[in-house]
Amino acid sequence: MERRPVRQVSVEAGQDCLVGHFDAMASPCEILIESDDRAEAARLTKLAAGEAWRIEDKFSRYLAGNIVARMNSARGNAITVDDETASLLDFADTLHTLSKGRFDITSGVLREVWTFDGGDGLPDPQAVKDVLQRVGWDRVTWRRPVLTLQAGMEIDLGGIGKEYAVDRVAGRLREAGTCSALVNFGGDLAVTRAPRQRQAWRVGIEPVSAANNECNETVLEIATGALATSGDSRRYLQKDGIRYSHILDPRSGWPVERAPRSVTVAADTCTEAGMLSTLAMLEGYNAEAFLDGEGAMYWCRR
Amino acid sequence: MTERKQTSVSAALAAATCSLLGAAPIAPVQAQEDPGWDFNTALLYYGEDNDRVQDLSLNILGKRYFVDDRALSLGLTVDTLTGATPNGAIRQGVPQTFTRPSGSSVYTIPANELPLDDTFKDTRAALSVGWEQPLGRLWKTSVGLSGSFEYDYTHIGLNGSLSRDFNQRNTTVSAGLAIAHDTWDPVGGTPVPFAPMLDVGGTGNKTGGESKDVIDAVFGVTQVISRRLLVQLNYSFSNSSGYLTDPYKVLSLVDGVTGDTITRVPPPGVEGPSHEFRFESRPDDRTKHSLYTQAKYYMGGKVLDASYRYMTDDWEIDSHTVDLRLRWPVGERSYVEPHLRFYTQSEADFYTISLVDGTELPAFASSDYRLGNFDAVTAGLKYGWTTRGGNEMSIRAELYRQTGSIPGDLLIGNQVGRETYPDLDAIILQFSYRFSR
Amino acid sequence: MIKRNVTGFGIAVLVVLASGCSSMGVEPWERDILAKEEMQLTTDPVEAAIDDHIYFSKEASSGGRGFGGGGCGCN
């Protein structure tokens, strides 16, 4: 059972702004607020944390009793879900079609055979085949608002959850106040509205490999919109000189070939940015061509 | 026209996200890298054979982008020129002595050699500042200032351009205008047209500084033909007015029958020219028209760059230029790029080899080989690579060869067979480094 | 005069081309190759300026792609 981090909120001074801190969804979260009013910053941070924790509690697969746990323990019975969950399932369904099956929220069970710890422990191909029997959005019956999952299958919203939370939090902050805020959940971020006292918010894209001595951290100026990164800097396997990224192709159960080490995409919303970067990673060696073809703004490291 | 394929992924994704998050309006993303400055630097060596011109230059261009695709460019070039250049006089079977442009000393050329003047060791500095920015969604504009300074020549210029995209940015139409004012302050003064080259200390043939004004206009269309092919067509107009003559070049005054240069003897105790030379004179106006077209074609990783330019002017010069480059990727981080350029021009109507003694002077005359009839070929190879830090370096080596011919009707008497166009062989070496800070 | 005819011809060619070009091109999501650095019309502005300067001082023509030559006492 995961040990839950302590839920508390704090506000500190940043560079020409105030920064609210809290932990959510296994990431350090910060809200950069263009204001020098501490009380206002604290209010907004509490609002942001509240929404983030609400989403985490509702959709985390680590918690018993929430909608995800109920879906995953239904053993073949139909479950009626609420509007918000239904919208997420609709979204996942669209993405499954758009990515031609590469994006699949039922692929989480593959973690039973794959452990990406930097070692060389590849799974037995038969074991992968066996687990693959329990993977496939096509095997799910989804007719809003009723979901029917076969026994042994699981829904894992980890691939959309964080970016969705960033956008929800940004939306709440937009309604709740007038100053510009940057919502940053461990690198997935969004701006609520264009800042007034500065041209743009400045964020850094972390270079992936520490071995790259000349690494120039790329600094981005973002005035509106969102950023999301898909990457495998720590989660991979390496055997016989081949690097296996943790991005698994749910159709085969094996890692996508020649995926970039990291892809960062800028888009209007964090959800779109996250999905584009995920889809790009799933394209493997074709990632850049895919993003070029979509006219996306991106930074790719191989 | 390509039929509409299925809706792009990002459009469908945007729609799906809208359903997920609710239809509250979201501002479109505005984000860009803050790269600081992008620097493009190059070190160049240019050297001609036979002790002729050698040039070493350092070129730096810095560009900084701001939000919204606005950008500031700063450029600096410093170059030093040494070596000798033909002074316009013809060869003779005997040594020839010339007075230097400063009028303070002489130099002598051995018999049967092409007279070259090696007076010049010149250093030049050029600066430019430019600003470009979009105007609305489809228009772009730029303005710039340029200036260059050397001990006998100054240039200042102003330029601006405007462009607009059409057809989903498949077509771009652009127009540009540049004006410049250049001033000459030649060593020793500006020669009076056709004035004789005088002995050391003589100044009656020179006047003060001169200037010229240049106006350039360019109109162009760039068109995307397909996913792999882009073409451009430009029409340019250029007019220069003012002092267009080269103040350091002369013509030999020759006998109408033998074609040999008339000799002279300087007064006793004075050094001066051994033959009669007259300073050249060009018209004070020149209008040029050019039509330029370029295509870039992507062939599975390789890129072909092909261009053609036709130029014609009211000095009766016509030229054709064909330029071909093929960029060939090597591995993941480098490329080779062979390059071929073909050039041909026909001579100016006032181009001549010498002036005939006793006949009426023409309105204008110059024997500058660069106004003559010649072909030129450039062949080169460039190798470029990206460093691990993401910066780019390249080296290129090229050979430039000019071979010309003097129209038969310009050669008189002994000049036939002796006077040939001063063919040129030059090597171009360049090292370039592009990096960001 | 000849000069005015050449000017008029040049501009007419461009206008005809610009209007006839309205049906050619690619969709915005097909610009992947065109966006590559090596597909830009001028891939290296410094090298282009260097070449323009060399040929301006050794030949009687200049420019074409933009503002050409000038700015030195070498021609």
C-alpha cells in the first residue's frame, strides 16, 4: 500500500511572484501567482490543491472505494458512472480511435510483467501474451453512462489524469481570481491568463541526459497555453545494448521501438499537449514527423 | 489541389478536449523558446593566383527572437584585403612604370606582364541592424540599416520589406526597397575623366570626393508546389546614379596602327609614368533588371537547391547565372553539399582595351575586366555537422575560375595575340560556426 | 523604352503567377518537410552574404534573391 504524502499547502516568495506548494498525484505541485498579496496567493493555492486532491482521490487506482476501484472490481458487472468519469471515458475512447489503438486505458495491467527499473529483466514472451488477453479497449462495453469491464481487466487513467487535473485546476483559478497563474504539476503546466507585469512566464525544459556535458537547458517563454512532457529519463530497461522505453504498445505488449527519450509539446490546454506528446512517443521513430505533420510546437530529445 | 484527407489528429484532439473540459474559451497558446541570441559566424579566406587579391574576413550575425516572431538582427563583418589587381593598362613588350594613386611614388611592371597595382591593403568594417515582425496574421515586415567603412569608401543604406501570405500560406508575395548613399574619397583624389596619369607630385588631374545613390527594388512570389517542392520568382530593379567610375583604373593610350602604348619620358629628376595612360570614365547612371528563380526540392532526405538569374542593364551587359547545390545527409548529424555555379556575362558597351591616340575620345571607356566578356565556374564542396551540444559547424572549399575573351574588334595591331583577358583562379575557404547563448 | 518594357514585363509575370497559384499547395498539416531548416530558401544567410559579396566584386551582376551587393568600394 502506498504511503500517502502529507497533504499541506505552503506559500513562498518566488522571483517577482508568489509560489504555492503542495504534493499531489506523486508530483510536487506549484502554483506561480503574479501577485504580491500573500492572502490571495494562499487562497488560490488552497483552491488549486483542493481540486487536485479531489481528482486524485476520485481517479487514483491506488485508493479503495473510488469510482476507479469500483470499475476495476466489478467482475463483469455493468457500472453506471457519473458525468465527469463518463467524459473522461469518452475522451479515452476518442483517443483510442485517433491513435489507432496505441493509446489504451486498459493497458495498465501490463505493469504486472514489466518492471522498468533500469535493469535488464525482460519478461517472458508467453507471460506478456497471457497478460495481453486482459488488455484492449475494444473488449470493453462503453455506452455512456454504463461501463462493462470483463473480469481481470482494469481501467488506468494515469495517462490522462495529471494533464486533466492541470487544466481543471487552471479553470478553477481562472474563475476564482484575476491575476495570472502558472499551474505546474511536475512539468505538466498551464497558464490561466496572460501575465500583465511581464511578457511571459519563463519555464525550463530539463535536458534528459546528464551525460550531455554541453546541455543547454532550453528556456521557454509562455504567455498563454500549456506544456506537457512525455519522457523516460529514469524508467527504462537496457539489455544487449538496446534501450527499452517504458512506453508500451498495447497491441503487442512490448515497448514502442525507437521512441524519443522525451517529447515536450506546447498546446492550448495541458490535456492536448499531453496527448500529443504521448501520441508522439507512441509513434516511436516517427515521432518528429508526426508532430511536424500536426504543426505542433514541440521539443524532442533522442 | 490535394483532396481533403481525414481531419488531422490535432484538430480531432482539440474537439475531444473541448468536450472533456467544457466549452469555456481558452486563449490560444503563445509560447516560444527563449534562446537568447543565435549566432552565425564565419571565417573566410579568398585568394586569387598570381599574387592577386587575397581577402580574409570575419562575419558575425546575431539574431534574437522575441514573443510573436519579432526578431532583431545585428551583423558585423570585418575584412582585410591585400594583393594586387589589374590596373586596366595593357601588357607591353617593355617594362612599364605607373604613378601610384597617392601620387607620391611609382611602381614598375616587368615586360610582358599584366600590369597589376598592389597599392591596396585595405580593411573594411560593415555593420547592419535589422528588425522584423509580423503585422497581424498574414503580413510581415522588416526594416534595416546598413553601413560600411573603409579608408576611401563609405556606405550607408536603409532597407524595408513587406510580405503577405495567401492560400493557407502556400503563396507569399513580397516587396522590398533599399536606398543607399555611398561616398568615395579616393587616395590622391578623384581623377578627372580621361585625365592623363601624371608624374609624382602632379595633382592637376584630380578633384575632390564623389558620391553615388543607389535604389533597389525587389518583387517576389514564393509558392509551395507540393510537400517536397518550393519555388520562388523575383524581379529586381536597381538604379545607381552618381560616381560609378573606378578612380584607380586607367586605359593605355595606344598608336592606331601598332596598338602599342605611346611612350613618354618624365622630366629630369622626376619620377612618373613611362607611357601614356588615361583614367577611365563610366556613365553616371546605371539601371539593372534581374529575373531570379529558385527551387528547393526534397528527395528522400537530400535537398536540391537550384536557381537561375538573368540580368540585363543599360550598359549592355547581360548575364546568366545557374547555381546548383545538393545537400546530402551523412549519418544522423552531418551532411555533404557539393556546389556548382555557372556564370556568363557579355561586355559593357563602353568596355574597350585601350584608347587610340589621335581619335576622338569615346563618351565613356573602361578596360576593367569585370565589365568584360567572360564565363565563370565555381565548384565546391561543403561538409557540415551538428555537435553534441546542438551547435552547427561547417567547412567549405571552392574553386572559382573566370575565363574570358576579348572581342576581336577591340584589338589593334600588336595587341592581337598579346592581349588576353586576365583569367582568374581563386580559392574560397570558409569555416562556419552557429551557436546559441 | 526598352527599360520600361522590361520592368512592365517582369511585374506582369509575377502578377500572373501569383493569381494562377491560388490552387496549388499543401494543407497546413502537410508542411513537415517544408518546415525543415534545409528546405528554407536561404539556409545560411551569412554564407549567402559572403558569396554575394565575392561575386559582386568579381562580376558585373549582383543580387537576385534580395538586396544584392553594394556597400563596398570594390566595384
